[in-house]
Amino acid sequence: MPILHWKKSLAVGFEQIDEEHKKLIAIINKAYDSAVDLRELEVLSEIVRDMRSYGAIHFSTEERLMRLHGYPGIKAHRALHDDFIVAAALADKLLSEGGTADPLGLFRFLADWLNHHILVEDKRLADYIIEKGAPASAIAQEKDSPQG
């Protein structure tokens, strides 16, 4: 049974970003469900793989938008993305070397990411882009533009 469900308060107003954020919620739910079912160690490598894939795709989308719209907080925002990438890479390294990552710590990391990064940082980014006059529907065209 999922612990999180998508709700309007999580939306930043850009369909592509919101769809990608839904994938993060699915990862969090998978982590939670595996803990409830006492299968977290079995599912851990899959969760880490999902985190890495999510980060590669989603951060590329956001960073392209930040560059395109001249977002003044790009450096700090990108540093947060780097923190996520490093956390996933370290967990992956531990697992690939026969060790284990802390499932509860990973779950907390993902939950904190949702609560701070999406609800604060990503909303700030979306507000900036919208304030500059870009309609929420523009992200689809920006994603496919040759500049990205």
C-alpha cells in the first residue's frame, strides 16, 4: 500500500517536471512497501538503480530549463542535484561491492528530498520561470528544442 499519493500541492505547474516527480513518488512508495513487507534488502539495488535513472533524466530537464530561462539560482540548485547523484552513486557502490546500504536512511533521504527539494527548490524554480512569462505548457516545446 503506497505511503504517498500525488496531490495538487506537489505540482510545480510544469507537466513534464510534475510527471517526473511522480516517478520519484513511485520510488519512495517502492522503498516504503519493501520495508513494510520486510523485503527492503532484496529491493534495495532496484531502488538505487531507479534513483540513478530518475536523477539522470529529471535533473537534465530541470537544468535545461534553468539555463534556458537564466535562473539565477542555477549553481545552488545544481549542487543539490549533485548531492542526490552522489548519494545514489555511493549506495550503488556499496551494493556492487557486496556491502549493503541503509534502507531506512535511503527512504529518509528520498522523503526529505521530496519535502525540501520539490516543495521548496523546484517550486521556486517554477515560480521564477512563470514570473518571466513562460507558460506552463512551454516545457514540452523546450524539452524538444535543439538548444537542450
